[in-house]
Amino acid sequence: MRGGWLVTGDDRPPAPAPPWATVIVTTIRLWWQRRFGRSSQARASGKRAARRAGLAVLLLTLVAVSAIAVGLARSKPGAASSRPGQAQGTPSGSTAHALATASASRQQAAAWVVAQVGQDVIVACDPLMCSALQQRGFPASGLAPIGLGAGDPLGSGIVVSTAAVRSQLGTRLTSVYAPQVIASFGTGQSLVQILVTAPGGAAAYQSSELADISARKAGGADLLHNGNINVSRMAISELDAGQVDTRLLITLAALAHRYPLDIRGFGDAGPGSAPGTPLRSVVVSTASAADLSGMLAFLGAQRAPLLAQTGESHIGPATVLQIQFTAPSPLGLLS
């Protein structure tokens, strides 16, 4: 006895077991003989019984062979590598999800640029991003595609930073061309950021930005000391910190010379913007409908860069006016 096998004189293991198909056929044949072999009725109709037995054996044999073939196919390496419904050459689930996420970030960024960025601003972008912007209504003449051999984004007002642009420009994108983030959408490879271009380089831009913050703080302090302006608590802290866009400071100062203003709050910094990004909109209310009409006439008569977008809404019984300037915020207007 070796390893559970009975060893014969020639020390050979028994022959391998017959195939399952043969075992099934033999078992059915023996069962049929025991069940119907002594039946007088079966002998009287031998040919008919034989035909039925043959058909039964044939059908069961086919079932057994099919089951064995399926089992062998599943046991082959790589047989389960493809998932049901996934054809060769189509993206996997994770790849399709990544593509969908990147597309969603592009669309969000495109919607924000169309709504917030002035259409006189040159926008540098990769071809897919430029296409998304154009489909949403941004003028094609204002788009500067970035791609292989397309150069750098200098000459543009903003850069839409996608994975393709970051791959093309590398660290130069933020260290040389566009250091300031004014809006951000998505994360990881699907991250899309709206960056302000620095014509004189990142170092010159950062120096100008510090000087502009100091000027904005001084302009905010002037507004807080104006007796014709009432300011909410949150708006006071934003004026003190120099967070309000220069164009808003100039506009509010001009309006306060004619009309009493109630500043309810500032906004429009952009989602995911860098600290210190100027707030480009304000909501104000006035004492009368006549004052509101006069303010709208004054604002509509301005010219760039002080031409603002305006809108009216109601907060309770009061009619309020929203004043908004487009991105990006210019530096150096107060100096």
C-alpha cells in the first residue's frame, strides 16, 4: 500500500478513471436493463423500447458532454478575464469613470468662465477645453489653444489648467506663466483650475499683488469712514482685509457721493480660489426707487474697466441692486 493505492506486482497504479460521458452512458444502460429487462411488455415492444432508450442515452450524453465542455472552458487561464457586456477594446469601468469625471470638471469650468470672465479676455486652453468653452458661447476669437508645438500662454488673460496643459507646460505653468488660482473644479487628474496670467512673470505679479492689497485696504478704510455708507459686519472685515476688488471700491465711492448706500455683502471670489482673490460683486440697497434708478443710470454710463454687470432682486420688501465685475481683477488701478 503506497499513498493510499494498492500496489500490484509490477508496482503500477490502476488505470485512470474513464471519462464522465462514458460513466453516465454505462450507468443509464445498466439501469434500463434492470428496470425493463424482465418486462414482458418491454420485450413485446423491443424495437420501440430500444429506440426510446437510445434517444434517452443520446440526450443525456449530449447534456453531459456540454457540461464538461463548459467546465473546461471556464478552467482555462484568462477565460474569466473579460466581464459580461464588456467588449474588447472598450474602456474598463475605472477608465470610463475617470473620463466622465474629467469631462464633468471641464464642463463646470467652461460654465464658470462663460459666466464670470469678460469676453474681451484671451483664454489659453487645451483643444478639448477650448471646444467646451466655444460650445457654451465663448467667442472663438478669444481662445488660444495650447498643445504640442503651440508655444506658451503669454498674451492671454487667463489659463485654464487641465491635465493636458500641466503635462505640456510642467512647473513653468505656475512658476512662470500663471501663478494665481481664481477658481477650481474637480480633483486629481480631473482637476481644472482657472489661473491668472502674469505678463511680466510670476515674481512681478506677486509683487504687484502685494502692492494692490495695500491699496485696497486703504480704499476700504475710506469707505468705512464715509457717512453715506452703512456696512454689514462681514463686509467690514472684508474691506479691512483688502479683499474687495479695486473696481468695486472706486464704484462704491462714486455712488456714495450721490446716494446713501447700505452694503449688504460682497461675493464672487470663485470656488476653490486662492486666499486673497478679490471679491468682485456687491449687493446694496437704497432708500428709494428713484435712487435705484439713478444708480442704474450712473453704472450704465461707465466704460471699461469700470463698466459693471447689474441686476435687481428683492429681499423682503426691499429692492436690492447687485453690482458685479468680470474676472480677472486688474492690479494697480488705485496706484
